[in-house]
Amino acid sequence: MDSFSTLIRTASHAQHVEAETSTFMSDLLGGRLGVDAYARYTEQLWFVYEALEAAAGRLAADPVAGPFIQPELERLPSLERDLAHLRGAGWRTGLTPLPATEEYAARVRECAERWPAGYVAHHYTRYLGDLSGGQIIRDKAERTWGFAKKGDGVRFYVFEEITNPAAFKRGYRELLDGIRADELEQQRIVAECKRAFALNTAVFRALGEEFPLSA
């Protein structure tokens, strides 16, 4: 029988591919969009991570979500440095979430408050995704817009405190495998992972509408 972490990975594979191959992401990584589109995307990430990390302190002692709250994953300070670099010192005044982003962040908050195992589903899809695919985005951004390697503008993708990402991901998957959840609860968590990817894809779709490539 497959481990729970394998179950999550395989069950959400289709949504994962859909999110990664969205038109907006393809255009952004293909260098067909300007730095403004990248900055707008970074702003949307701020709202999602604010929802994830605002709950971290409260959930640290939770038996289900607690083990996943690891300070070396924290992204908000890096995101804020990137936004200051991209938008200037007053970046907060122009910070607006797209409706799709508001919906995504609201769902993260709802899970954090009412269903810690659901929060883990969102935690997993974001942080493990950033540790993996995020490195491709960082590399492309550095080359496309001339950011300093691992510097301001791409700090969000740099996990300075994780020296061995492969080992970290292995440990994270072991935590997933150790979640105390019966089969029904496991299915609910997998469904929430799929929902997280769908919410993420909706943000990409909205960004694609905001930054259409002129035909």
C-alpha cells in the first residue's frame, strides 16, 4: 500500500501540472511578460503567505499541524524584501489582492482556524512546491530581469536555512506519513490539496487576464 505522502503526490499530480503550465506562468517564465507582471504575482503570494504564517504561532502546539510549522520555511520577511525591491519603500500602500487571491487566502485562514489537517494540505502544496519548482522561477527571474543571484527580487525562492532541500523534503514527507488520520480523513486532506492547487490556478488565470499578451 502506498504511503500517505505518495498518495497526496499522485492524487494531486494533474492539478499540479495544470498550475505549472498555466498560460500566465508559461508567459512569465518564457520572458514574454515584463517585470511588472512578476511583481504583481509576488504581491499575490504575499496575501497567501500572510494567511499561512499568521496562523503558524497558534498552530505550533497543535498535534496535527504543529510538526509542520518549521521556522526555516518562513517566507514573509523574504517576500517583503522582494516587494520593497520591486515596488519601492511604499509597497504596502499599493498592495491589492485579486478576488481569486482573496478566496485562496480566506480558505487557508478557514482551515487554520477550524481544521488543522486541512491547513497542512495548504502548507504542503505551497512550501514543498516553492522548494522544488520555485527554483526554476528564481533562475528564470534572475536571467530575465537581471536580479542579483539569490538577491533582492528573488529572495522568496531562497531557503537560506535549508542546506539540503532533498533531505528536508524527505523529512517533510515522513511527517505526512506520520499524520494520525483514518482513511476518510486522509481522503479529505487529499481533496484539500487538490483544492489548494485549483485556488492557485485560479490566481494564475486572473493574472493572465490582467497581463494578456497582445495577439
